[in-house]
Amino acid sequence: QVQLRESGGGLAQAGGSLRLSCAASGGSFSNKAMAWFRQAPGKEREFVGAINWSGGRTFYEDSVLGRFTVSRDNGQNTVFLQMNSLKPEDTAVYYCAAASSSYYTGGTPSEYTSWGQGTQVTVSA
């Protein structure tokens, strides 16, 4: 199974930007769809965005559409989450996840077989 490690989290002001990275190792990455999820305190883990194996298509949860962008570099085994126009409600631990398939099939956590340990994003008002 591929191992995933997120980085790039931290503190940002509302309206600011952060870029998260997720580095994959120890398994197949380039043929897998990848996704980002987030979990705020006391809430369930929720889907943020995803990208197919080739990077040709992306998918987003409605609240981040137009503000967040998922991309990937298969040569570097890395997937990215560019977050712009951040809001306090974006505060959460952000996780990257690898699907078992090459194409996005949904935003349910159970569809993803490998997870990183998460990186904290805090947005101040």
C-alpha cells in the first residue's frame, strides 16, 4: 500500500492562501485517483476535492469550488491542494487519500484505501 505524508498546513488569515502537499512513497501512485478530505473538531470527515490518475479531471465539494484547486505531479509522486480565499470555516485537519481505482468514484471515505496522518489548517478571522 502506498504511504502518504501531508505537509504545508499552518495558520492563515481569512482571505489568505495555503498550499498543501501530499508525498507518496512505497507503492503505486501514478495510476490512482487521489483525494483531499478534512475534519473539523466534533464533525465527521468530509470530502474536499479529488483528481483522476492523469490529472485530467478534478472534482470539488461545493463550498470550496472556485477557491481550492487539486493538482498532481506523477513524476514527483505528489498531489497538491491550493487553497485561496480561505475562510475560518475551512479550519480543520486536512488529509490526503489514495483510491483503489484510477478514476474518481465518489467522496465517501470508505472508498479510499490509504491515508496520510493529516496536517492542521487554522484560518483566523
